[in-house]
Amino acid sequence: MAEVLVLVDHVDGQVKKVTTELLTAARRIGEPAAVWVGDGVESGRAALAEFGAEKVYVAPAEVNDYVVAPKAELLAKLAQEKGAAAILVSATAENKEIAGRTAVKLGSGVLTDVVDVNAEVVTEHSVFGGATVTHARVTTGVPVVAVRPNSVVPEAAVGAAAAEEAVAVEISDAAKTARVVERVAQEKGARPELTEAAIVVSGGRGVGSDDFSVVENLADSLGAAVGASRAVVDSGWYPNQFQVGQTGKTVSPNLYVALGISGAIQHRAGMQTSKNIVAVNKDPEAPIFELADFGVVGDLHTVAPQLTEEINKRK
Amino acid sequence: MNIVVLVKQVPDTATERKLNADDRTLDRAASDGVINELDEYAIEEALLLKEKHGGEVTILTMGPDQATDSIRKALSMGADKAVFVNDEALHGSDAIQTAYALAQALGTLEFDLVVLGSESTDARTGVVGAALAEYLGLPQLTLAGKVDVDGGAIRIQRQTDYGYDVVEAQLPAVVSVVEKINEPRYPSFKLIMQAKKKPVDKKSAADAGIDTGRVGLANATTETVDFAAAPPRAAGTIVKDEGDGGTKAADFLAEKKFV
Ligand SMILES: Cc1cc2nc3c(=O)[nH]c(=O)nc-3n(C[C@H](O)[C@H](O)[C@H](O)COP(=O)(O)OP(=O)(O)OC[C@H]3O[C@@H](n4cnc5c(N)ncnc54)[C@H](O)[C@@H]3O)c2cc1C
Ligand SMILES: Nc1ncnc2c1ncn2[C@@H]1O[C@H](COP(=O)(O)O)[C@@H](O)[C@H]1O
């Protein structure tokens, strides 16, 4: 069976959930081979084996010193050497860029924001703010596919070897032209990451100020990530990286709670594929209610604290 | 410093968007065309850089006839001139083909910097900037929340999940912007009038150095197999808060096993 390359997302050796989703999808297509960049593979290997990685290609951390290009070189080289059947990455902003450059190198087509992929590498997409479902496939070269987090249900496999193989990497001069000279982490607290979280609680203009504690408290009671509408981000009430929607992050959690968000099409584009949607809005006509599995027409400043208290009570 | 800004015309997200039943490409007649919103930030950033460092701002658009509306808008924001690559052979090009075609067109222009949006609201592929840098063999400075140019050196803040990376390179380079970078200006009446007289250089695919055997639907690297309206969501339960709205929501979450 041909290898399917899966680019691993990890933080300090901790494999992200989306990688287990990609490995699960890769098993439909062929034999999953994880591609690990940087240190920490010792702590991540068990998780890769559990979800079916037969091999783990390990590339040195130096690959991270330059923007995107060295990772594309790495994936293109492995795809050629191993005769890969497909390359899967998670659909984050950076990984989509890696997918694009890799496709150019391989003379392949690329498909991004995929919500499902089958054994023939036919992909499913939710487009136009969730209004239309399309299926697509790559017609030229090795398919390069970027899959949205939380789209595939991860399933453990039995007895994969996750055999480590170091990859000799020689980064070309052309790939060294954009150099990362500093990484700046902005405080984000102990909450799960937005695109990965199983539950997201988002606040909109209805929150009324930069005091987001009503949203954060509910999120914390559920172990959820916090999101925000663009109106909130534009007002400077909450940082940019938490924006959900067309020009923000696309999330697809099991539960999405929208507090004081009207549900504009551009917001919906980023959350419409959530499995369950709960909305609190004082306007019964708010379009968000069209999507809600459960909606409360009321003031979020009384409903959300009561909900938080109830959840904490029932724990 | 000469800057080329890549501007794409997209269907207005506020209108209903459709695909053509026959070739499964975007139905451009179904909705009004507008400038891809992120591209306004790209234009603004180019204008700010020009104000600081001098030079010229050129708009480069590839698209159907209607895209001239977006070109005029870009010129009325203050760009100096435009190049419009317009050829039936380009219809149906996918992201990789678009990047190839834009790279070829850029090859016919002189520039120190290419600025583009980080994503279009219709295709939403987010790959054009990276693929373009690959084709051109230029530094990729994408997802920029801040751009500083100093002589031949350029430094950006690249948005990441954890905050940002500081990235450095030498010009010429490809920069894509995120929307927090600036606040796009509104065209003044005077600029709108002036824009009508600014030159728009219309090019065929061949003029732009594009091999028509590599672009368009017939040569696409990807194919839309089918499409359908998304199944409607089952109608939910909506309650009015009568002092117990939070409790009722908690009951729903308990029923769904979230608490
Ligand atoms: C090209 C483009 C891209 C965009 N991208 C995005 C994007 O990525 N993400 C995004 O979110 N938006 C995006 N937008 C903006 C989008 O169109 C909306 O303007 C935005 O989503 C509105 O945010 P909101 O729902 O918080 O605010 P509003 O639309 O103002 O809604 C606030 C809601 O809160 C309710 N409310 C007020 N007070 C209370 C209260 N006390 N209790 C309960 N409810 C209350 C109101 O009834 C109202 O429904 C984009 C727009 C464009 C043109
Ligand atoms: N046909 C086009 N003409 C000019 N610029 C384009 C075109 N298509 C894409 N772009 C640029 O590429 C960016 C990213 O688009 P995409 O990768 O398709 O999401 C856009 O914001 C534009 O700046």
C-alpha cells in the first residue's frame, strides 16, 4: 500500500488532536506516514502509533527557522522518494501555505478547507458560508489536501509500528530567503486552542464592552475555547487571533455557543459546521437563531451567568 | 519603491452565491462583484509604503470583464495605474493555476514588492501568496500584521496561533496582509474623478507571458465533481428567557451530554 504523508502538528512533543484525525483519514487512502518537524518526537510517537502511523519521518528543527519554504521542500522530497499516494495537512493558515508551495513543487493540485476525504481522495467542502456542499478531487499529480480540524472523528488503530526514520534535510538557499528572527507569544491563558477545541463559546457586540468575563466564565465552566465576532475584534474588545468567521478562524466544534452575536453570513462561514449550536440573543429575529439547536431570547448578561452557575452546580 | 498590489474581484458575500450547473465554476452573474475585502487592506498598505518611501503603486487583476469595477475602486483609493489580465482562456483556473498566471504577469512588470490579501472570500484557499512566492523564487512574507521597509530590507510581523513571528528578508518580496494591519481609506471625490483618467493596461494571456496550455478549466489541477445545497439544519428549540433561560440551556447541554 502506498504511503500517505501526514504533517504532524505538535506543541513541545504533544501531538495535536487534528493530527490523530488526519491519521484516521489517511488510513482510508493508504499507509499513514507521519512527518515530524523539530524536537520531541519521543513524547509524540505513542500517539502517532495509536492512530495508525506505520512510519515517522523526523526532520530537524532548523526547518522551522524559515517561513514555510523548507517544509514544502521536505514534503515534496518525501512524496517523490516514497511515491506517496497523497499528502494531508491540517487546514491552518500556515499549513495551507505549505500545501500550496508543495503542490507547486510537485506539479500537483491542492485542495484546502476539506471537511471530509474518502479512499479515492475525493474531498468534501462546505462553501459559501456553509450554504453549498461540493465534492472535488485533484486531477494532476500527488493530491495535496488540507483538512479542517474537527472534521474527521479520530479512531485508534491496532498495532501500528510508528518506526522512526531520520530525514536528511538540506535546505536550499532559495528556501532561506525569509528568516524567522523572533517568535512572540501573546498571552492566551490555559484555555484550549480555538480551532482545536471541542467546545467554543463566542461573544459578539452584545457583550457590550471589553469586559469579556461573562463569556470567559461560561467557557471555563465547559472547558471551552473563547471566540469573538469581528465586531468585537474591530472594537478592540478582544484580540484578533480569536476572531471566528470568514476572515477569522474556521471552527467546527461539537458545541458552539454564541452570546450576543447576530449571525451575519461572514460569521456563519466560520462556525456553521459546528455539530451543536446554542445561541443567546435579545433579538428574536437574529439570524443566528436559524442555525441554533437551542436558543434563548434574552439578555446574555443574565442568561449566561445563570447557565455558568448551573453547569458548575451540576459538575 | 515600486509596488504591485494583487486585487481580485469576488461576489459580494452579502448576496446569494452560486455555482454554474454546466461547468461547476463560480456563477459571476448571480451576484454583484466587489473587491475582495482583504485586498483593500493590501492596497492601503501599499499606499502607506508609497507615502513613506516614494515610488508607484500598480494594481494587477486577473479576471472577467466586470473586474474593471474593482480596478476603478482600487485606483480611486490612490493607486497610480493598473494592469488587467483578461482572457477567456483563464476562465476556471484553480488556485495553483492562478498563482502561475499571476507570477507570469508579474514577470512582465518591474517591482520591489508584491502585496496581496491573505485570503479571498470566495475561493478561500489561502494559497495564492505562498504559491506565488514559490513560482517567483522570492521571499515569502505572508500573513503580515505589520510591515517595515528600510532600504533594501523588509521586516514583518507574521500572524501565528500563538501571537506572531518577526520575519526578515531582502527586497523584492511577496507580502500578504491580514486585516488588523491598517484601516483602508475611503476614496475622496477628487480621487474618484482622477481615477477615471488613470491608465489601465489590458493584457491577453499571451501578452502577460501566460502559457494558455497551463491555465483554465480544461487544464485545471483540481476538479469539482459535484455540488448541492447544504441540507437544512433541523429547526431548533427557541425559548424566551423568563428568568430561567440559563437553566433551560443547561438542561439542553445536559441532555446532549456536555455537562
Ligand atoms: C468581507 C467581510 C468579512 C467579514 N468577516 C467576518 C468574520 O470573520 N467574523 C465575523 O464575526 N464577522 C465578519 N464580518 C462582519 C459581519 O458582517 C458582522 O458585521 C459581524 O459578524 C457582526 O458581529 P456581531 O454579531 O457581534 O455584532 P452585531 O451584528 O451588531 O450583533 C450583535 C447582536 O447582539 C445582540 N445583543 C445586543 N445586546 C445584547 C444583550 N445584552 N444580550 C443578548 N444579545 C444582545 C443584538 O440583538 C445583535 O443581534 C465580515 C464582514 C465582511 C464584509
Ligand atoms: N484573479 C486574481 N487576480 C488578482 N489577484 C488575485 C487573484 N486571485 C487571487 N488573488 C490574490 O490572492 C489573494 C489570496 O487569494 P486566495 O489564495 O485565492 O484565497 C487575494 O487576496 C488576492 O490578493
